[in-house]
Amino acid sequence: MGTKDKMPEGKPYVYDYSWDQWQEWVKENGESGFRAGQIFDWLYVKRISNFDEMTNLPKTLRDKLREQFDFVTLHEVAHYRSKDGTVKFLFELADKNAIETVVMKHNYGNSICVTTQVGCRIGCTFCASTLGGLKRNLTPGEIIAQVVKAQQLLDETGERVSSIVIMGIGEPFENYDAVMTFLRVMIHPKGLNIGQRHITVSTSGIVPNIYKFAEEETQINLAISIHAPNDALRSKLMPVNRRFPFADLIEACKFYVGKTGRRITFEYALMGGVNDQPEHAEELAQVLQSFPMAHVNLIPVNFVSERNFVRTPRNDIFTFQRILEKNKINATIRREQGSDIAAACGQLRAKHMESGAR
Ligand code: SF4
């Protein structure tokens, strides 16, 4: 299936093509190979947003591009700036569907959290993004456009996007091919050239694609949203666990570590009284014993009005962390960013949908 088949309608986007696809495209269109590099440069180094600005391309080529491609329109419906510098964008796509993108400021640079699907069908019980189900996959270009847009804004202050997390709305491994094209463009030395080790893709546990990702020979980080230390509790919190049981997930993670020699980050959202008790920490530590480099990222869950979870008290968060560390599992507590602007995944979009939009 080509990129075009994934488009909701109309032409592909200029950002939909990887470096290799541009090489093919110029060849098929009777142009010299170096034109592909020029197009890539205009898109990702100069970051123009209109074909007429590609001034070193002949007009005939610009016309051909215009006939065959569109620029992604990310219409900014709103943006919210948190006291800590986090900026959350609510964008409307060409088909009026809404997505969220978050740009966070850290002392080591700016990171961006991108969305890969409109909605999500995974159904995690603590997540607002899944409330309306899955509308559609984003194309590679629609994912890339989020980064380009953020970079264009940062260009104004001479800053750059230095890291990417694929943890926004959607399950990236259910839109695997588009996400891989996105990643190839992000890391390409002639594109945005973002260091592979500064990119993390996070999955809820789509087991076959963990095996596939292990074979991709990248240095990109993998995070697994584990959220429970056993099969029964995980199935309650994450219906995906019924499709891909806990034991199979752990097996796939072991394969990934064996194949790549890279560590995995296990994301663990703490939900008050549900999965945050000392016995859960002990059980999780046992499960992760076979991962010598495992890292656990503890995430105190945000309140979602449609769900009934309460936050884990601070002391209990620290107790949970201590138990993991006592068992030689490295554990950090995610710093909350943008909580004053509803920055948790899907919350803005959920509000936007309540107001009658898509
Ligand atoms: S947490 Fe991620 S995978 Fe789970 S429902 Fe939300 S968006 Fe989907």
C-alpha cells in the first residue's frame, strides 16, 4: 500500500515522503537526482510552507509538485501556555478532525510530544484520548507537520526541537508504517537531523510490532506502557492486554533487549488505590528482574472527569519508587508539566469534541 492509499482524501502531503521516496519520485518524473535533496532542504532545513518559495527549482518542477502534493494544513484552533513554559496546541486538520501537540521546555532543550492517530481504539481506562474511539490514522506528513510547526515557532527565538516523544494521542504501533516514515524523516541528516537517542516511541504493547521494531536497526528508544505488574490487573486497566497478554508482552520486550542491546523504559501510571500499593511495586520489581537495564517512569495519573481515578498521595509515590530501587530497578517520577493547561493526553481534544467539534 502506498502512502497515497492512507490519505483520507485528495493528494498526498509533501511531508508524507521519506528521503528514499523523494529519490524515486524525481526519477519517475524525469528530474535529476539532486532535486530530491533540494526539495528535502526546502521542507526541513528552510522550512518553507509554499511551493513558490522553492526558488532554486525550475518553475516546471514547482508546478509538478503543486499538481501532485498539498502542504499539510494544521490550523491552530488554540494554544495554551503553562507557567512552566509548556505549550499545548490544539490543531485542526484539513478534514476538521482535531489533534493535540505539546512542546515542553526542559533544561536540556525543547521536546515535543506528537499525536499519531485521531483518537485511539486501545481503550486504556485512565485515558481521555480514547473516549471517542479511533477516527483515523494520521499520515506520516500529518505527524511530521506537528514537528515542523513547532520548529517554525522555535525558529523565532533561535531554539530547536531537540527531542521527540511519540506519546500523544493514538497508539503509534497501530499506525506503524506512517510512524516509521515519520521517524526516518526526523533522523535524516539532511532533514531535521534529530539524534536517534533523543527520540522515544511509546506503545501500549502491540506485541507483533515490538518484534518488528526490534529488527529496524535504529537507536530510537522504546517505551512500554505497562501500568500493572500482572495479567489480571493489566487486563482491567488496558483492554489491549486481552489481545496481547502480559506474558507475551514481557517475552517481546526480552527479545527486543536481546536483539538491540538497548534498554526499555516501562511507563507506569499510578492510580490511587488501584495499582499503586507496595505489593504492586514488589510484583513489578520481580517481573522486571530479568531486564538488567530496565527503567521505570512513574506517572502520577491526571484526573480525567469521565473516569473515577484519584491521584496517588505523594508519600505513596515515593514508597513505590523506593521499593523498585531497593530491588535495583532504576525508577524516576515524571515531572508534571503543563498541569495548569490540561496538558494530559487527550484532555483538550475531549473538551473540543464536547463543544460539538470533531
Ligand atoms: S494511553 Fe495511549 S494507547 Fe492508551 S488509550 Fe490513551 S492514547 Fe490510546
